[in-house]
Amino acid sequence: MSEIKSESELRKKCVIFGLEDVLVPGKLEENVDLEAVFGILQNLKGLEERFARFRFFVVSGYSIAEGNKRLEQHGLKKFVQEDRVFFVNQEYLEGREEVDKKLYEKNIAQNPEFKDEYFKQKVIEDIAAKFDYAKEDMVLIGHDVWTEGYYTFRFSQIEFALIRSAHASLGEKKEDEIKNLTYINRTWEDIEKLIKGEFPKPDYALLQKFFLDKMGEKLFEGTKVGALKKISG
């Protein structure tokens, strides 16, 4: 049960969750404690009932069919209002550049479980506009330091927290944490601390360095591959 007694304690009034490896099992964490997740969501529902400005959402880059399948499979539908859940839809796709739309269609045809990782950022911006939330009122809870961490820093620019036990980079397990980011356990105690603003303020300098270093490595690898092809040709 939440210890939050008044709306003045809410440093975060909008909590946005990813889905796989955050609320339900995924590639990184096959055995998520769903009872703990149910408890977290029940407490969040309690905050919504008590405080008019507080809301929580679930956002994933899955298609509607794939996303709903996971909600039903793991018993989350009873905890989350239908209009608080967002999966990739036609309206979003129609708003994308034609090249991005065609790329998505190609990816989803090849793999129905394909996820559009940028989708979260668009939804975050839409939620902020619809409910008049300032950036500092919002937080994204994810697990991937690249697609949910760096993307959020770069695009929607709200704070984010990463689930420690499912920490990843571009979908692959990442053992080491990046200093000065917010890492949490999948517990109500940590979620409540996040909402109350009791974690140290994050600093994104090392996240930016991590991103630039990784991009440099990818460019270097691409240069090596290109050089080898030229030599062999």
C-alpha cells in the first residue's frame, strides 16, 4: 500500500511503463514476478483514484495484436484502462515519413513481433500535450539504456528509470550500469521512491559518452568491412 498521503508528495504525476522486460517477461528476463507487478499496478490505480493529476500508462512498439496478446497472456488487462495502453497504430504510421512507413511495413511483414522503438517517444509527447504535463512531471520506466534511455534523453527529454535486472542495450544484456542514471528494482518500494523524487537527480554526461563511443565503434567496424571488400574486390 502506498505511503503517499497528499498530492504535494508527487514529484512525478505521470508514470509511463514499457511492457516486455518491464512489466511482463521478455527476452532479457523470462521469469518476472507477476505478483509483484500486480501489486505495483494496484497501488498506482489507488493513486489515480485519490489524486486527479496522477496517471500511469503502458507503451510498447509492438503492433496492437502483439501487444494485446501479451497483456492478456500475463493478466495485466484488469489493471490498466484501455485508453492508457498504446501500441503502434495506423494513425502513428500515417504520420511517419513515407520511407519510415515502408520500412516498418517491411519489418512487420518479416517479423510480426517487430517493435518500433521510436513509437514510445511520440506517445510521450502526445500524453504531455493531451494532459498538460511538464517534462519534469513525467518519467518513463524501461530497461534498455539505448532505445529507452538515450532515445528518451534525445527526443522526449523526460526523466527515465531502468529496471536493473533486465538492463540491456539494443536488446542485448548489459551487465555494467552507467553511472549517474536511475536504476530501480521491480518493487513498489522503488516505484514509490521514484514518484516521490527520492532518487538522486540523474546526470546524462556518461550516457552521451556511451552513445558516442558505441556509434564510433559501429562506424569503425563499417569502415573495416568496406576496406576488406575493396581489397578482396
